[in-house]
Amino acid sequence: MLQEKYEGFELLLNTKMRENWAEGEAALRLAEASLDAAPEPLFRVEQDGRFNFVNVSACRSLGYSREELLSLTLSDINVDIPLAKLTPLWTDLREAGTVDAEGRHRRKDGNSFPVALRIRHLELEGAEFAIISARDISAEKEVEQNLAQSEARSRAARRHAGVGFVEWAPGHGGLIWDDDIYRIFGYEPGSNDPTFDLVLEHIVPEDRKAFEKAERRVFEDFDSGYEVEYTIICARGVRHQIREEITVTRDFEASVIYATGFVIDVTKTKQA
């Protein structure tokens, strides 16, 4: 009788364990299916850098089959993370919990591309993992590069033409100069904090009234643009003739929000 009860209990226990195991397996499959359906590439990485899960998007982005990718390590696809860096990186990740970074992924064909990475640390039953999502930012980087090149060409053209850019706003005594205005006034870029008083110090006495009148017009009149010409003696002692073209941005009540100006060195033009 006792033996029968024991066998019945064992059968019930085994059945329950199989049911729990089946439920756990189903939950795991559901979780991995959800990750597999994610539009961004996802990688689950062990401490030694090996992948134990990659989704369809990850395979597609790198040009590998799932089997091929699961045989590789994080260092095989990430240009900036050699195996020697894994241990210190894992220590930092463990402390931070989540890390956002940029890197470069290498495809199967050898070509690399920039990615924005979000890396999360996970710990389950004593085992540690990292979940990595990787977003291709090639288009964003191309836009940034094109903007930087365009700005560099614009700066070169303005410098060659002797044109600088200044901006200021009501209530602020300081001005914002670009590097070219610093050079026009004879200073190293960023070497001081430009103000109206500093500009007045460089303007020859006979032209200061014209400059101050233009400054007042910005705040007293309702026009959106002005021009003023004046001569300065720059910090190196050289005279420059300047034409400043001022554009004013106002609110609905015609109050000044900010003003911008192109400072143009017309010395050579005047001499010609």
C-alpha cells in the first residue's frame, strides 16, 4: 500500500515537473520569437563574447546565417571591441546596468558600418548576459559628414572673402563671434569674450557715433535690416574698413528676439 502511494506521488511529481518544464520552454520560445520579430538587430552575448541568440534582423544586417553568426564572437563583428577589451567592458557594464555607445559592425563581406548600440546587463540564476541592440546610423553619419563639409567650405569661403558672423540678444552684454570675426579684429579665435564695448574700443573715434546709432536702431526702430560702415584698428594695429549687415528677428509685438550680422572686411575693395 505504501509502495503504491509512493509510486502515485512520484508519478504526480514527475507530471507536474514536466508541465512546469513545458510551460518554461513555451515561455522561452515565446520570448525568443518576440526578439526574433524585432525590427532592430538584437544579440544576446555571454561573458566570453560568444552569442547564444541572434535575431533575424541581426543576421540580415551582417549577411550571415543564424548558424554562422552563433559560431562567432562579439569581437568578430564589432570592429572596436577586440577580445582583450571584453573583461574591462563587462565590468563597466555590470556596474552601469545599461550603456549607450557608438561602434562599427563588420559584415560578412568585410565592409563595416556605424551603429548606435544599447547594451543591457542581465543576470539569471548566476549566469550573466548582455542584450545588445544595434541601429544602423550610416545615413545619419553621412548627413553629419555632408553638413560638416558644407560648413567647412562655407568657413573657408567666408575667411577668404573676409566675412565673419556675429549674433547677440537683448539683455546680454556679450556677443557671439565666429572665428573669422576674431581674426578680423586681430585676435586668436576664442581668446576673449567679445562685447559691444570691446568693439567700440577698436572703432576709430570718428566712426563710433555711426556704430552706436546703428546699435540703437536695432532696438528702437521696427525695420528688419540695417547696414553700417566703420573703420577699426585691430589688435595687431592694422586698420580695416568694415561693412556690417544686420538682420533683426522680432516677435509679434516687434520686440527684438535676437540680431545677427555679417561683418565684412571691405578694406581691399575700398582701396581698389
